[in-house]
Amino acid sequence: MFTSMTITCPHFSEVVIFGWLVFLSHFVHESQARAYFVFGDSVVDIGNNNYLFTRARANSPPYGIDHPTHRATGRFSNGLNLADIVGEKIGAKPLLPYLSPELLGERLLTGANFASAGVGILNDTGIQFGEILRIGTQLDLFEEYQEKVSALTGKDRAQRLVNQAATLIVLGGNDFINNYYLVPFSFRSRQYAIPEYVQHLIQEYQKILMRLYELGGRRVIVTGIGPIGCVPGILARRSTRGECVAELQQAAASFNTQLATMIRALNKKLGSETFVAAQAFNMKMNLISNPQAFGFKSSNEACCGQGPFNGRGLCTARSNLCSSRDLHVFWDQYHPSERAARLIAEQMMSGSDKYMSPMNLSTIIELDSRI
């Protein structure tokens, strides 16, 4: 027979209060560390598409062959991608894809990656890939993210975390490659000539950036599109000797020029240097034009692929695979190798206004450390 008894502890309430204060102070410390957010396409997707019913996936070998886990993670890279490396450079903690079931509790306070392979500025870009997180959806999820953080830390602290965060957004390449040039008789190519199409894209991109600002983004790195006329996937279809395709190069240059102009106008309107233009085109062309100077053997042939320049079809276990990924600018038909991405990130950190305007990442870090 058991008898009930009451156990009293004179210090129990003090222990509970102390424990609660430690818990809260942990959240304060975490929220003071700079968060990092990523939006965009396959250049910066770290695995969101693994959780979607889509053809745009990189979750099987040889993707990830040089990743720290040596596993395919959903990154369109042999290892880490630009989102990871920029995060390293600015001192952010490694992110999880927003759709990851592991993104819970205090892990939310480091930020999140919302990027999804296949997306573009326009909603109809990437429809051939099935389920993807279009940029409007990514921003909806960012709003949802903030509600989750508010529930953890309180609304004011959550708002401060977002306002003080660094944000990277990469969009535009798919709007040209997968919604204009490589889709035979595409709706957009019949609707617009390139000058009008570029103008339309810039107008839509401005709406995206303004919504990001309205959601609290105050330090936003906006990459232009790279030299799309030089990627192996285009060379395999439209080049005979490996020379870059002038028409696509001119389209990219026009887009990037107008994007930089739009960003300057936005910053002037907002009265702040919220948006920073990263000229990915110039950064990548350095590597493509003079690969040997950067220790590369090839700048027009993908490491993984098949056909001319290894630019046909998908990178799979049956593809041609180079033995040294560090000697190739391109990993697959469209995406840079990890080493190329690291060199691009270095330019983002310390490059002149030819590459980063109005300032580079090192200057941003220095300025924001004074706040």
C-alpha cells in the first residue's frame, strides 16, 4: 500500500526562474547574431526541391561528390554553392532549407534558405519542372518564418533579427534560358523582343525587391545574371568551337545594366543603401576569359555531363565525370564548380565597384558592426 506525501523544496521557485532566465538569455544572444536569408533559383538552392514533386532536383550522385558529407544534398554543385560560401564569408551559421523538418526552435534564429531550383522572376518560368517554390511563394514563406520567430522571441525581437540580417537573392537566369531561348517557340519569345522582355523583367523584379523590403529586408545583395551565352548547356546547342553566344551575352548585359540602374533608383527612393548590386556577369567572365590565370584547365566544358562541352542532358551517375573538379569553372551544364563559386564570393567580399555597388560585403560588415 502506497501513501501519498508532499515534498517541499524551498528553492524550487528560484531554480525555475533561473532556468527561464537562462533560456531567454540564450534566445537574446542568438537573435543578436546576424541572421542570413537566401532567395532565388538553383544557383543558391540548398535542398528545398528535395521536398517537392519536381524534375529540378540535384539529390543523386555525382552531385555532392565534394560536399563535406560526400552526399548529394540538393545543391547543384560538386560541393557547396554560392549561398553556403557567402554565408561563410559573412560569418553566418550554416542554413537549412526552409522546407527541412529540422528547421525548428532556435535553428530558426540563424535564418533560412528559401531558394528553389527552376524559378525565375516571372511566375510562368519553370512550369516545365513541376512543383517549385516560385518567388512569390518564397516571400510568403518568409512571412510565415517571421511569424514562427515572433512566437519564439516576441514580435519586436523578431523584427530586429530580420532588419539586421544579410539577404542574398539570385534570379533571372531561368527567365532567359528556360522561358525564352531554350523553349522552342516559347510564349515569351513570341510576346516580346529582347529589349521589351528585359524591361518587363526589370519591372517585375522591382516589385519583388520592394516586397522584400516591406517584409523587413534592409541589407539585400542582388546578383545580376551571369554570362548565360557561355554556359556549356548553351554552347552545346548554339556554338561550334566553344565561343560564347553573342545574342545571349548581349541580353544578359542589357538586363544587368538596367538592374543596376533600378537598384540605384530604389535606394535613392528609400533613402538608404538597402540593395547592393552584385555583378555576377563580370565576376564569372574573368574566370571564363582567362581560366589559366585562376588555375582552371577548362572554362567551356562542364565537369559532369555528356555531348559537346558536356552540355547535353542531366548530370547523372552515367555521365562523363572529370577527375579534378577544381580545374573546371563549370560543374554541370549551367552551374559553377565549388571552386569557381568561391572565387566569385571573394569578389563579392572585396571587389571594386566594377563588381559590387554601392559597396562590397566587407564594407557592409564594417558599417553594420558600428550600429
